[in-house]
Amino acid sequence: MAGILFHVGDSAVWTGDTNLMLGGTPSASSSYDGSTTPIKAVDGDEGTRWQSLNNWPLPQWWKYDLGDGNEAAIDKLRYRGYVNPFGPNSFEIQGSNNNSDWDILLATNGLDGNAWQEHLFVNSTAYRYYRFYVISNFGGIAVLIIEIEMMRQYT
């Protein structure tokens, strides 16, 4: 379902489920091989995935650059992790405008399994960079994420 971004006075207005992880540049702390690169987490194909290097120390991260002039105040995360033990357990969503200083927007735990998960959080700052910062998984040798979507729900 697509949404529309608009203002009505000072009231928060629901804008829908428009995925903003389109047209930018994904990157990651590591990738297992050429078939599990960061782009696989935003390719719309639930048959592909981003995977960190095996036995690489945590934390691991996946980052998205919206591009210069495309900053957005994202306040909703949807993602599908991978079957245990590789899915994200403890993680943060972080925002930055310089790709070096990061603000924590959400600190939470994921659920066991590979079902879609959704997290809403408060964020009124438009950032260029967003990072999915995985502190721990469920004991696996790598972090795997099938798909990531980030949206702007309220303005």
C-alpha cells in the first residue's frame, strides 16, 4: 500500500507504507560472497539475502545511503531475518548525516524465526544514512537478513 506525505497544521498525519530504501546505495560491514551482498536486502526478492562473513565478530551492520538531497525522517522498520540462529537478536537502528556520527533511533530485540517483523519509533530528524546495527544474533556464525524496508509513517 503506497502512502502520501503531507502536513495538516501541526498534527501528525499517517503517510502510508512507502519504502524509502529504493534508489539509494546499500553497504555493509562484511559480506559472505557475491551472492549475499548488501543490495540483496533491498532487492524485493525473499529468495535472496545479505549475509555477513562467517565467524566474523559482532557487531555487524548493514547501511543505506539515501543520497545527497534525499534525506528523510524514517520512523518505521520492517525486516525479515533468517532462520535461527542467524537472524538479528539485539540491534539498533541508527541515523547519520555525515556517515561517522550515529544517533540511535531504536534499540530493541528481534524475534526468533524468519517472519516479517515491524518496529515503529519516534524520529523527526531527516538523515541521509540509516544503519541496521546488529549487536547479537541467536548464536549463529553469521548475520543474515532477507529483506529490509524503512518508511516514513508520520509527519
